[in-house]
Amino acid sequence: MTTVLVVDDRATNREIARAALDDGGYQVIEAAEGRQALALAKAYHPDVVLTDVLMPGMDGYEFVRELRGDPDTTDIPVLFYTANYSQDEALPLAATVGVSKILSKSGDPLDLLRAVEEALHDHPAPVGITDGDFQTQHNYAVNTKLLEKVQALDESEARFATMAEASPMGIVIGDPQGRATYVNPRLSEITRTLPAALLGQGWQQYLSHEHRQALRADPDLNLGPDGLRHRAQITLPDGQTRFLTVLIQPVRDSESTVTGFVAMIDDITATVEADEHQRAKEREREGESRQQITARFDSLARLAGGVAHDFNNMLNVILSFDEFIKESVKEASGTLLSDDRANAILADAEQIYRAGQRAAHITHQLLTFGGREVVTPTPIDVNALVGEVRDMIAGTIGRHITITTHLDPRLHHVLADANQLTQILINLAVNAREAMPDGGQLHLETANTRTDTSPHIATLATGDYVHIAIADTGHGMSAEVAHQAMEPFYTTKPRGQSTGLGLATSYGVIKQAGGELVIQSAPGEGTTLHIYLPAAHRPVPTTTHAPTASASAGQTILVAEDEDGVRDVVTRILTRAGYTVLAAPNGREALTIAEHHTDIIDALLTDVVMPVMNGRELAEAVHHLRPDIPVLYMSGYAAPLMTEQGLLGPGVTVLGKPFTKTELLAAVGTLTSPEHLTTRQPAARTSASAKA
């Protein structure tokens, strides 16, 4: 097998050459320097020698001249394999000592294999230069290359110095024992320490104790392939705390021997502080979120407690007077009922009625607060309404309080429920009076505004708004009280003097109308309540009196109600009034009745929230069978029928629960009155009956 002697002072270069020659099928022997190579050449007489040029001790030129001077090795072909000399630089002197070819270490491995193959058939030329001339040319070639290398090294050091001194990171360079021989200015800035104090082992004071011990325990800096990386917290001479990241990398020579180290030290204090600030903000947000959750639970607990308190009182009245009535009826059984006893029973029944009315009032207030009360908004002249409220309260608010107004004559109209808005203004005026027990001034003001000019409504839908301000000169309220004032059942008054639903109800009405209610107050500075309502560019309608509706005997009403008691009440009231009632306990059974009833059904009266099929679904299904049938919904919670704006859809009529006999008959009478039924089509009704 053909043998190639590879001569190079760097093990990495020898490994690269060996890999290429192994692939070519050659046997390789290696030498790390010239004298060793001469001995191996004499001992093994390789077929080709592949040698580096620039090597310590004996360089490639000297090695080849010695090789040619020994009769046993003078005929061995030699190839120069170099990374430092170009063809033009090396060839003149190389040719005088019989070098066959000059190859670049960065060249293609196939070029190396071809050159070796050619050299096997080459006969080296005899040395054609005297010792004196060789020495002269050799010194010139070597010195020229050394000067070139020194200049390149100087340029490299200058670039490194520029980079190191401008680096935003601290840099340390040192020996294998971890002693610093160079530190850049940035490290001195980071540590507030003079450069001289950082040399030697001085820089290690800014390592953690654990890592200082690791360096001292491992003088050869065997720090692993990724070096040593850690984060350190240091205290500067001026007492400041700094956070550093430290990366220590060993420097190795061609034989992988550690010859020193490089450390990169970065001041990450700003990043750490920013992270800590961010975490603090997140903790603060979490705390605020927990407080908000707690506040919501407190509000819900107050709401539940208030509802339970008031309803338990009313239930106590209802249940107690129910027992009284039963007892009175039992006692009167079989006897003639006297007027006194009858009046006592009727008085007990009146107590039950009043408790029911009180319960209905509270439920309506709660629905209003939640924006789920059924309302019929119409264009309102706010100035006229404020004037009416001023006149109403002038005689009742007390002579010790002066009422003033400032009304914008160009004020826009608003779309709202006039009765609700009137009640809101009266309630707020009463609150103002109670805040001024020793007298003061109540000021009512109106003005036009826009979302882009009023910060209070910047989050509302863009457009024109009407501003109503109710200001008093009373004792005012703290920020905490103002923040909770619109929560249901919250009150600062003694127990029993207020339900705590007044402001909550006002807030619900205004929000349902698309507006905003803002409290502006401070202790000792009075209170101003700002009401903002969307402007309605529509005229106020002329008031007309609707004709009184009367029941038409024999008309048929389809009733769908899942609550047995309510269904029985409706059936009894309508039957006594002369209507024929088709009652169903749910929507599906009501639809079956509508399908199979062969005569006209004059109206559908349905609950809204029912299992299986709700009121809206039932109405739609019945309309497919009987397109002309009018529908009246009855509900204590009409949210499923409302639009996103909290209003009823077009053509939807709702009778709110609880209702009285008079209210039920009036609603049904209006729905089935001749005036209303003129829009019905007999042909369609006949078709629907036939289909049923």
C-alpha cells in the first residue's frame, strides 16, 4: 500500500489530511515537526511526503533540504501543503530543493489526491542551490512571511482593542490559572473598580463564591464544552446592587490544550429591574383583580342579602295573613258572615295584596338595574320634563332649599321612557334634599354635548348627547361611598330608612337607554350627578288617548304557561270575562293545540321563558300555521325578547308579571279589539284553520 508521510505542527491539520488520504486508499504516518519527520522518512521511506511550510523549529524548506541531503531519502517526492504561502511566494525557493507541487490547505480534497498520484510518478530534481544561497533565500522568504504575519497580528490586535474597548460588555482575558492579564474599560465601569484592581485574581471578586471555588479547584479550566455561565449579584463600593451575567470560555491551542480564558461580563441590572417591575405590576394587577372579584362578591352578597331580607319580610306578611284568613273562614263556616268579620277578612287580604305589590316593585327595580325592564321609549323634551319636576318638588322639598335651573334652549330631544326619567329626577332631588338638612341650593342644568368633548362619556358610542346635571351644596360623599353608591341595596342611611335601590335603579334605566350616570362628589363640597343620554333628532309625538278596549264574548285565547298557579289565574280571569281559553303547560303542547284546533284562535298569550319550547319559538311556529294571529307575551323577565340595546323588537307586546286582573283584561282586550283586528286577513285565517 502506498504510504504518505504527513508533516504538520497542528494536529487538526494532520487529521484533515489523513481523512482525505484515507478516502484515497493511502496509508498515512504522521509527524508533528521536522526532526521527527526526518527520522520517520529514514525508517519507513514513504512513497510521498506531504508537509506544511511554516512550522516552529525546522520549517518546511529546511526539512526538505535535509531530506534531499540524505542518500536514503533524497528521491522521495515532496508536496508543500500550506495555508500561509501562495504558489508565487513559495515556488521559487521550493523548486530549488525539489518540491513537486504546492497545495493550499483550503483546496478541494480531490486536488490533494490527484497531486499525490502525480507525485508517485515524479522524479525529484536534484538540489540546485548552494548552502549559502539557500540560507539567504530562506531567510528572506521566512522573514518576509514573518513580517506579513506580524503586521496581520498587529492589525488583528488593533481591531480587537477597538472592539473590546467599545464593547458594551466587560471583557477579561487571562492565563490558564484564571488570572486576568487584560480587562476592558467597560468592566471597570460596571464594577466601579480601577482596572489595576481587576487584574490577576481581582476580577474574580465579582463571581459568586461557588464559581470562584470552581475556578480555583480546576486550574486547567476544564469548564466543559460550553464554558462556565452563571448570574451574579454584586454590591458595588457605593452600596448599589448590580446583576451580572458571566460567561467564561477556555482558550485552546491546536492540541486542545488550555492556554488561557476569555470572560464576558454583562450588566443586566436594567433588565432585571424591568422584569421585577413588570412582575410587581402583574402582582398589583392580580391584587386589583382579586379586590375586584372580592368587591363583586361583596356586591352580590349585599344584593342577595337585601333581596332575601325584603322578600322574607313580605313572605312573612303573606304567609301570616294567609293563616289569619283561613282561620277566620273556618271560624265563620256555617254561620252568617257579619260585616265586621267580612271587613276583617278583607283587611287581611289587603295586607297580602300590599306585600305582593311591594315584591313586584322590588323585582321591577332589580330588572331596571340590570337593564332588563320592559320599556317603551319615546322622544322626550328634556327641558319640559325638568321644568315639570322642578314644579312638582318646589312645594315639597322645603323652603330652606333654593332651586335654580339653567336650561339650554337648543337642547336636543332624547329617546327614553318619560315616566322612568321623571322618577329618576325626583329621586335624585330627594337625595339632594336629604344631603342638605340645614338648607342649601339645588341646581338643575341641561346642555348638549358630544363624546369627543366630554371625558365622562368618551367610551360611549360616538355622537350627540344630552347632559342633565343635578347639583347640591350638601355634605358630599367620599370616593369610596361614591364608588359603591350605585350598587343594589347599598345605603349609608340607617336600616329601615332606605332600600338602597334608588341610585341602582337610576343607573339601570340610564344604561338601558344607552347613556351614562356619573357621580362627582367630595366631602364638604356637595354632589353633582351627571346624566348623559343619546340625543334623538326626532320630534316629540302629540299625546293621543287610546280607545278603551272591551272584551268580545266568545273569543278564543290560546294560553301557554308552565307555572300551574299563573296558568290557573289567567284561565280563571279570562273565562270569567267571557273568553274561551285553550290552556297548555308548555310551548310544545300549545303548538299541538294550534295544529289541531279547527276553529279560529283569536290570540296567543304565552309566557316567555318555558322549558322545551320558549315563548318566542312558540310564536314563530304558530305564525307558520296561523299567520294572522296576534301574540301577547307575559313575563317577569323579558330579556329573550329584547334587542342588544335592551329594547323590545318591533311588533312585540309584553304584559309584565305580576299583573292584575284589570291589566290582563286591558292587554288582551286591546289585542283582540276590532280596531286591532282590522289588519287580520280572513282568508289567511281560514287557510290556517283548514291547515290545522
